[in-house]
Amino acid sequence: MKKSSLPSLIVLVIRRDLLLAMRRRADVLTTLIFFVMVVSLFPLGVGPEMDMLRKMAAGVLWVAALLSSMLSLGRLFSADYLDGTLEQMMLAPQSLSMLVLGKIAAHWIVSGLPLVLMAPVLGVQFDMPVQSLGVLIVGLLLGTPVLSMIGAIGAALTLGLRGGGVLLSLLVLPLCIPVLIFGTGAVEAVSTGLSAVSHLSLLGALFMLALVSTPWVTAQALRISME
Amino acid sequence: MLEVSNLACSRGDHRLFSGLSFSLYPGQIMQVQGENGSGKTSLLRTLCGFLMPDEGDIAWCGKSIRELDEAYYAEMLYLGHLNAIKDELNALENLRISAGLAGVELDEKEAIAALRRMGLRGRERLPTKVLSQGQRRRVALARLLVSGAKLWVLDEPLTALDVGAVAQIQELIAEHLARQGMVIFTTHQPLQVAGMEMRCLSLS
Amino acid sequence: MAINWFKYSAPTTFYGLAGKLIPWFAISSALLFAVGLYIGFVVAPVDYQQGEFYRIIFIHVPASILSMFLYLVMAGYAALGLIFNTRLSSMMATAIAPTGALFAFISLWTGALWGKPMWGAWWVWDARLTSELILLFLYLGFIALHASIDDPRRADRASALLAIVGSVNVPIIYFSVKWWNTLHQGSTIKFSGTSMHVAMQQAMFTVLVACWLYAIAVVLARVRSIILERERNTTWINELPEVRS
């Protein structure tokens, strides 16, 4: 037996959540399938004109990613809350914020990363040019972790409430709007021949801001919800 | 040692207890008694820092637990109504992870030894969802064996346990007290620890 | 003369004080509304570009300003309640939310009414209107979260945290929306000319003050009923003449 350090504790939390996700693969897949379905519904809704679809592609993919990530947020803390693991995490001899960061990272690997990997395939459905696709992927890589981090605050605040899922979206979606704007803006800038650097660096700034602030806020929200 | 002074706690509008003071010294054990709804669980959860007391203070070795925070958590172990066990994981994984969260890295041998001592021989690698309620509680209680914590806060540790397991827990508590540990617990079943004076705290 | 401010931060004393103040705020608000709207609708001259339509700004602009300020005031009270654990501050935050949401809604409504004659569409994705819409969402989220938690203490603390996160986000949202708007060359609501007529300024300012006073009166009244509800089991509430009868 030996005492564990902070990094090893974070790694433990990430590995645990990934292991649990592997044992419940259906949950991971449903989010991804939802993403694919929502994106595929748009051409059916607005018609198959390629020009319009090409123009819409980035927006559709981003909104769909936003909605899919809302879908999986409910699971972030609720299982641990119900079986008492969350109590034990709060009693861990390391900062709760860091454990929360570990959980958010695992959540992103399970529900955000698959969306990013799937996005190019769906982008091709919308006939997106390669350059736009590249910017879309970079944007999603920077933006989806922010969605997970902001969402974690909402998930912690709505822990154990009835109708938590819908309420969670109501709380979190407005806060995610800047991510959506900069993410789609980057693709649009590239497709109109401008540089996407400024959009992407703003996304990066949002990422850094979320990284330093949201784990702590989420930890406070969890403490409030555990009372 | 644990010092509680002038503690007051309420749930909603209802005042559960107020003016509660006691101290617990190394090697002592204390049972919290009271009817259902008298605030036993709330008291234990306040000791864990989950609930904020309305008034009063809780000090560990002379310092408020609010200030100590993680340093306090390193020295205490809490076992609540919930087992903190995942159905999808097997007993071994569950024990190693919960010990890991408590800051103790456990290798497989140590974990298996602890589970066997809790009477789970042959069940180490079964998914916990096929175990009975009592067996799951044993998996949770196995944490007592591998923890280095000085203060044990146990909320109804004996629920769902059979006679043999209860005796085992009594033995564990006696060992812990002999190591100058401290225990504060609630129970509705009789629990005797040989050769130890049981202090009682009644909430009404 | 030293005033003991902390005396009034206890719900017990605040309840009585608020009761005495409400009529003053309510009456002066009504008077100022009458004066301001009279100046705005009768005295102020017709705008050479927008004709009579522009007069809606005498309601639209004060409502927009107030909806934004009230969010900050609400977040401020919520933060006070969270940090110092003062019950009254959390009650104030809860009481402000519906009024703030109302002003956000009025601002959107009047914005739409203005948009129709100006651009021929009820809704334009103007940066300010869009931000106002998001602000309304933030208010609704705050109210919904507070309403769905039964334990008042957890409700206060959870929604306080949300309000603080929201208030940090408001500038980010505003600038991102503004940027998005300029990128798409959308329409922007601009008041024609740089110099406003003196009567217009007077009307706008008077209505703004009237809105403030109205908000204060309504919030105080709401805080009083929240105090009554939360403290219903205490003796001082049961000894109040209005409760006993």
C-alpha cells in the first residue's frame, strides 16, 4: 500500500470512467448515432440543393454536436451520485476540482471525441471542401471540451432533480453560444477566403478560460448539490 | 482527536439538534443513538463536511475541518448508506478504485487478501451485480481493512450483514481501536466491542 | 449619524422597512411614468426619418438597460448570499429575477414592434436583440433552476452559482454575438442622427428612472412575500397584524 499522488488520482478517475464506459458501450453509441441522425435530417428538412447545404454544413454540424453533448451530460455525475461514489470522491484527500477535471476529460473522450472523429464523414455528406473540413475539425477539437466543461457545471447544479435533463439544457445552451459562434465563424471565414486564425484563437482562449475556471465552479456546484 | 462544539443542524425548516458538543479521543468509540429522523445521518454527514452546520464548529486535532479540508479527509473514512459500488465492475476493481480514491494505491494481492478476509473468496472477479446485498456491503466494508484512516465514520455499517460478518466487523473495529483509531457510528443492531467502553450520544 | 446597516439586513427588520418604502417607490414611479410618457408621446418632436414609430424607444431603451443592469444586480446579491451566507441577499436575488425577465421580454417585444415598420420584419437578428434574447434565456434558466429545487437553501446557493457564471458569460456572449453580427453584415438598430432632441432625452431619462423605481417597488413587495413564505414557522411572522387577522 502506498499513498497516491494527484496525477495518479486523476489518471485513476479517467481510467475508471473509461472502463465503465466500455462496459456500457450502448450509452456511448447512442450519443454518436443521435449526432449522425440529427445531421442527416437537415438535408431532408431543407432540401438537397448542394449550394445551400455547403453553406449550412458548419452550422448544422456544430448545432448537432452541441445537442448531442447535452444528451450525454446527464450521465456525467448522476450514476456516481446515486450509488454514493460521489460522496467518496468528495472525501478524497486531493482537491475535488482536479477529480472533476478527470471526470470531464473522461466524459469528453467518450462523448466529445467520437463526434469530432465522425464530423469529417458527415461534412463530406454536405460536400464541404477539404480546407473547411480541416478548420471544422480543429474548431471541434477546441470547442467540444469547452462544451463538456460548461456542461459539467449544469450537470452538477441539476444533480438529482426531477426533469434534470431538460433543465440542464436550458441552463447550459445559452452559455455555449460563444463556442458555437466562433466554431462556425472559423469555417465561414475559411470558405470566404479569410484566415480562421482569429476565430480559432478565440476558441482557444475560451478553452483556457474554461479549463482554469470550470472545474472549480463545478466542484462548488457539487458541494451545493450534495447538501 | 475530534472535537465538536455547540453544533446545530437543521434540514429545511426543521431543527434537528442544537448545542451538541463532544470530543472523541484516540482509542475511543462512540455510538450515535436516536429515533428515525433524529438527525443521526445528518450528524455523520456534517462530520464529513457534506452538510454545513447552522452553528458551531468541528475541529480535528485542534483545527477546523473547513480549514483542514483535504488534510482532514486523508485521515478519515466514511461509509454511508450507499455502498459506492459499481454494478459493472467486479469486487476487485471496486475495492481497488475506492481505495484509490481514498488515496491508497492497492496492488491486486492486497485487494484479494482483503476481500477474502471479508468472506468473499471466489467472488473476487464476479461482477458486483450478481452479488447479494450482504455481499455488496462486504465489498464496501473491505475498505476498512485497507484504509490508513484514523477516524472511521460509519453509518449503519451492519445493514444486510449476517451474524458471521457482524462478528468480523466487531473484530475489525476492536483492532482499529487498539491501533489508537477512533470510531463514530450509528446502528440499530447490537454491536459489542470486547474490552472497550462504548460511549453513547443520544439525539432526541 | 451612524446607521446600523446590518440591522436592516435581517429579514425581521427588513420586512417592516420594505413595507413602509413600497408606497413611496410605487407612487413616484407612476408619476414619473406619466410625465415621461407624456413628454415622449406628446411633447417630443417627430423624427424626420422614422416618423412616429421611433417613439417606442422611450419604452424599449429603458427596458433593455434595466434588464441588463438587473441581471448584474441579481448576480451581485446572489454572490453576497453565497459568500456571506446572508439569507436576505439570496431572497433579493430570487425576487429580482422575474422583474428582470419581464424587462427583457418587454425589450424584445418592443424591439419586434419597432422592427416591423422599420425593416418590414418582426424579427431581425440584430446583435442587441439577439443578446437580449439570450439574456432572457439566462433569466429563465435561473428561475427554472430555483423553482425545481425544493430545499430553499440549496435552491438559493445553486441558482446563485448559476447567476455568477452567467454574469461572467454575459460580456463574452455579447461580444461574440456582436462579432457574429458584423461578420454577417446584419442590420443594426441605430438611432438616426447623433443629436437627440432635448425633449427626447428628458423623456427617455424620466421613463428610465420610473422603471428603476417600479423595479424597486415590485422587488421589495416580492421579497416581503418570500420572507413571509420562508419564515412562516417563526413567532414574529405569526405575531404580524396582517398574518393574525
